[in-house]
Amino acid sequence: MNPSAPRAAPSDNHLLIQTLSPAQRAPLLALTRRIADSGCNLADARVSTIGSDTSVMLLASGAWDAVAKLETALGKFARDEDVQLIHYRTTPREPAAHLLPYLVEVIAADRPGILVKIVEFFSRRDISTEQLTSMRYQAMQTGADMFQAQITIGIPSETHIAALRDDFLELCDGLNLDAIMDPVKF
């Protein structure tokens, strides 16, 4: 065996798992247990309750045989439980060192199309949306319908940040949105 030859890591195989289920029967514990029992690791996880349902998205990693064992266990799980489940093999995301992480927060009186205009603004500038959370709610003091969004974006490092921020805030002023765009500090 040549010690200088590159060896494949035992976790080169990745399985993306996504479920939708009623919130009271969210399968997070059952899925994480199956991941561990199959010999895989939980590489990434997202859980979100929207309306009366819960979405669970997990990325498992492990040796090819452990991932195959997990795929078999998930097939049985999907047949036995009241859950919508999809899974497929994927690859880990390549590091994006050329992207600067920024957090955008927007609050406004709710009306149709706000999120479309914000996403379109960044998309036209080849700025990636890394994470997005938005919701409607009623203002406690007045009862007005409100909109709130938190968006983590990846800005290409060659982008002039001050000009981008000025353009974004000008868009928000024109739409009567209260917004900030700050670097992610972690």
C-alpha cells in the first residue's frame, strides 16, 4: 500500500432525506435513529413547521454499504408510517470561498409580491440565496397584516458591497420596506 496515495474517506457517500408529515407526528427522532443504526452520520439537518405540517430535511453520510443499508431502512419506514418521504444520493456542496455571507432582514406591511421582488433583485445580480425564512403575522399593537423575511445570501467577493447595499436599500425605499443588509458575523 502506498502511503502517499489518496484514500477515499469512509463518508464519501451522501443521502438527502426529506419528509413531510403532520406536525404532531414529525419523524425526526425515528429518522435520526435509523441514520445512526445504519452506521451513517448526520451531516446536516433542517426542521421546519409550516402550517400544521413539519418538513424534515436531513443529509446523511457514510460508507457506501451504510448508505445502502439506510436506503433499505427508509423504504420500509415510508411504507409503515404516515409520512411523505423522498431520498436520493447526492454530493456535498463545494466550499464557496468566493462568496461573502450577508444577512438581509425585511419587515413591511404585507402585500402580494414583496418576496418575489427581493429574490429577483438578488437573482439578477447572480447573488445566491443560501437560506430564506419568511412569514406573515399580525402586528400585536395594531392588528395590521405584516410580512417578515430573513435571507442569508452569498455575495461574490468581487461585488462592490456599498453599491449593492445602496441599490438594495433604494429598492426597499421604493417598495416601502424596512430592511437591513449586514455581514453574517459568525
